[in-house]
Amino acid sequence: MLRIGAHVSISGGFSKSIDRIEKLGGNCCQIFSHSPRGWKFDVPSKEEGRDFMDRRKGSDVDPIVIHESYLTNLATPKDDLYRKSMDAMEKEVETAKRLGIKYINIHPGTHTGLGEEKGLKKISDSLNKLKETEDIEILLEMTSGSGTTLGYNLDQIREIIENSKVPTAVTLDTCHVFSAGYDLATENGLDEFTNEFDAKIGLNKLKLIHLNDSKFPLGSNKDRHEHIGEGKIGEEGMKRIINHEKLRNLPFILETPEDDKKGHKENIKKVKELRKDN
């Protein structure tokens, strides 16, 4: 069964995210637990948690994923930013547990001059400081490799996972991975990537796909998402990803633009059209 959804708002309450994705024609989704551009937020009350879980019982929406804040950086050498990042991550874990959500998607981090080796170690060390993660899985989102961002290749992702004691797995962002130099647009390139992923990390560790086309070409290291089939990966490339035997049963969550041309509803419809068994 195709699991397709998008990133949606929690405005009006966490349960509203389920209403929104259902109206878009989706059956999985991603949310921010608070404003992604601010540090201050409260863990949901027990009542909010009960209401959200009750709403999920009457819905086919699964999984629901929390995406970390844009501000969090577990690799930073700056003490104040690091303290805020760790505090925020602890609260994200509390929020996920209160809402009964299993997955927290994070960008691994940006070393900003610390160096890749030390940055990678700091990320895994940071994850190991998190408490009460037994019911939570941290999903490391592969990045485009711009600037000093980490997690842009499979070796780095493997290193973080191998050195992390908390449950960790991977989110494949198709735009990011393509921009980082993995040619997901061609049949051979997609097969090579999935085979390398399986050899280095294990496909059992791949839990989620952020399905985004790319505004920029292969290896550009630019993180700019495009509508499905309208970017440099293209319609045939996206079709191969959606139907690939090693990927097709994973949940696909869109982070495509919402602009004058189209929004998530139209992109979800497009994915359904490209899926061979729909």
C-alpha cells in the first residue's frame, strides 16, 4: 500500500495535522512540534496527548513524524547554541512520548569549523546524552553537503549510527541526496545507491523518504526542492524512486513547494499517478 503524505501545520492543535493531511489525500505526515524558528516551546499537556492519540485511533494516518527545529545543531562548537540544542532535543523526545509518536527527524548538524571528524563524534555523543528514548527512534536526514553540514554521504551516516547508543535510523531526502552527488535520477544510479546503502548501513535502517524533486543539478550541493517531476530528477526519475522494489513500501513525505503553481494536494495526486499499483 502506498504511504504518501506531506509536512503539515499543527495550527489549532496537534490533532488538526491529521485533519489537514486527510483533506490533502494523504495517509502519513510530518509536523513541527512548535515554531521551527524559535527556541521556546512547551511539551503538550497530558490532555493534548490523549486527544491526539484518540484522533489517531480513528484515522489511517501513519506514520506521523516530528521534524526538529531549524535552529538545533548537535555538532556546534558554540557552548550556548549547544546547550539550547540539547534542551530542545530533550523536549522533542518528551513531546514525542506524550503524543505517542515514534519518529523524530533531525538534520545531523553543522560543524562550523570544528571539522568533520570532531563534528560527527559530537553528534553521536549528543544523541547518547538523550534520556528515555526507548520508545523513540531518531531519524538522521541525509543532507545536500552545502557549507559545513554533516550527514551528506553514507559513510558519515553510518559513523553516527555505529557510535550512537540510542535507537537511530535514516531519512532519505531525494533532493538532498541527489544534490550531494548520488544519481537517483537514473536506473543505474538508483540501484547503485540502494545497494551501497544496504552494504554500508542496511536497508532495515531506512525508515522514511522525504520525496522532493531538485531545482538544481546532480552534485550541486544546493538544497532547493521542486514539485514532483518538475526538477532535475524529473518525472521518470521520481517514478523510479516511488516504484523501486527496495523503496516502494516506505512512507513518502513531501516537502515540495507550496506556490502559485500547486501545493501538496496536487503533488500527492501526482505521486499516486506515478505509482504503478494505484
